Amino acid sequence: VLPPIEYLDFAHRWYGDVRYDLATSGISTANPDLLGAVDPSDLGSRQRFVQALSRRYGVKEQEIAPAMGTSGGLFVVYATLLSSGDHVLVEAPNYEPIWRVAQALGATIDRFERRFADAYDIDPDAVLAAVGEKTRVVTITNPHNPTGAIVSDDTIRRLAARLAERGVSLLIDEAYLELSKPRSTARHLGANVFTCSSATKCWGVSWARAGWVFLPEAMQAAALRVERYVVGMAPPVSWAYGALAVDAAETLLARAVELQAGKRALVDAFLAEHASLLTWAPPPMTSVFGFVRDLRGRDLLRPIERAIAEHKVIVAPGTFFGESSAFRLGWTTKHADVEPGLDLLARALELCEARPSR
Ligand SMILES: Cc1ncc(COP(=O)(O)O)c(C=O)c1O
């Protein structure tokens, strides 16, 4: 029986259903008519999608496996690499599926810390110290979900090289990378690097489920086989919209920049106002979320549930990322909702001094 993915259960229960949404992390939905018309039975769409990805990222077609979203990509990589009893090492705090999926496939899991004090950067020595005999994969997200931190190419290159010496693959979930480093992928940074991403988060094309894995050529056949087990044949319409999205990526990114304009300043002002109770490692200006810690150290799950029920505002509880006194704050909701949402959040989390009674 598959274990629950608690964060996704929470997200599916609430996201889209609460008036002020400061939880969602993706750019708001771009409608299909922004991309153009597709023929749902066009079997050539898969090849066009692969070719479009190959052009945009400079990755050989033989190193590409289309997947159903980044989620599908994570599954493809783990199903390709793991056998029961293998060990997988993941970052913490983390996006739960990066370890749940591996666990569900029979792997044992350990975590290495990305520390607030280091602005959530990765120290290759600390990762290597946690690698064991049975470690098959080390998995990170870049940009980091939940904090938005970005690891440099140099660090990734060094980490990949050290892992290669130990026969370990490095899986990097790049779901948010296009917002800060368009057209790039860490697949080029090491022979043992696997990456996955999709049109979902940065381009706002979540509904197409057009995702991909970039991987060593020798692994492509095994990776493509996963689709046969999971969906038989993935819908050609997903690849058709995926190909259009890749070709329209610059337009979609410009749309994202326009939609996000001015919101970060409101978030920065909120954090400055409540600096005695809240702190964060400020993510790059291109990030659309960050991870906020409550200096009182209390578990925020119940207060956030109350915020949803009583104040109609939602953030992503840190509990689901492995840190209960924090929350992921996102600012992809419409501009007019950010400030009132933050005000409601301040009330719900009791950030404001109680007014002295007269
Ligand atoms: C790091 C990360 N990877 C993957 C996903 C899922 O992406 P997709 O919708 O493309 O499956 C998410 C969604 O929140 C995410 O945060």
C-alpha cells in the first residue's frame, strides 16, 4: 500500500479553495488559448516536444524522457534507478515527494540538513559524509523548495563529481529553475546528474502535465519503459501543449514577470514589520516563495488551520517540509490580494501586539 503524501493531501484539500492564497507556489494559470490550438490525436506531438526541449536546453534527444509533470519525472527517475533496499539521501527541509516516492519504491531514506545559518546552501562535504554503502541517489531541489535558495553551478559540479566517485547519482528537481535561470539545466554539470522539470510552475501551464527528465543516454530506454507501466501511453495532447509551451517559454516568462511585479516589496515590508517574531533567509528576487520561521518556535500547523477556517488565508505549513515552526509563504496570487492576505495572516498568527485596553 502506498503511504500518504501528506503535503499533497493538504494541498489538494485546500489550495484553490481559500480566499487569500499565500500557499501556492506556481505562476497563475496561463490559458490554452495563449498557446494555440492542438490536435488531440496528433501522435507526432511527442517528438516535437522532445525536439523543442532539446533546442531550448541543449540536451541530446537521447537524454530526454517526457513525463507527466515534474511529479511524473520524479517517479520515472526513482523507478529507473532504485531497487528495494537501496538508500536515498535527500535534503531537509524538503518537498515531501522527493523522499516519499523513493520510500514507496522500497528505498530507505536519510536526510542531510540545509541550514538557515548557511542561507540553505549545500555543503558537499556534509552530503558526502552521509553517503553510505547502499546509497544510490542523492536528491535536491534547485531552486530549493521550500526556501527558494539557489545552489551555484560550481557547487553542483563539485557535488556531482564527488558522488560519481562513490557510484551515486544526483537527482535535481528543477521545477522552479526557469524563473531565475531560463534555458538552463544541471544535466550539463555531471555525467551522473538526472534532472526533472515541467511547464507547470514557471510558465503557468500546470494543466498540460507536460514534464520531462534529462538523464544519461544509457538510462533512456529504462526510463521510457516507466510510462508503459503507469499510463500505457501518455496523452498526445500533453506533449502537444508541452511543445507549444516550450516554444512560447520567453513569452510565458515575460507574463510571469509582469504578474509578479511589485509583490515581493509587499512581502519584504511584511517581514520587516514583524521582524521581532518572524525571520527568513531572503530568497533571490526571482523566487515566488520563501520559508518563514516563527521565532517563538511553536508548532504552526493548528494556527494555520485556524487561519484557513477563521481568516480565509492559507500558507503552506512547515510541518510538511520537516520544520513545524515555519511556513512557506508564496506570492503568486493576484496583486490586489497580497496585502490583505498578509494582514489576515498577521492576525491569524498573532503577530500584532494586543492593543492596550483603555
Ligand atoms: C519541487 C517540486 N517539484 C515538483 C512539483 C510538482 O510539479 P508538477 O506539477 O509539474 O508535477 C512541485 C509542486 O509543488 C514542486 O514544488
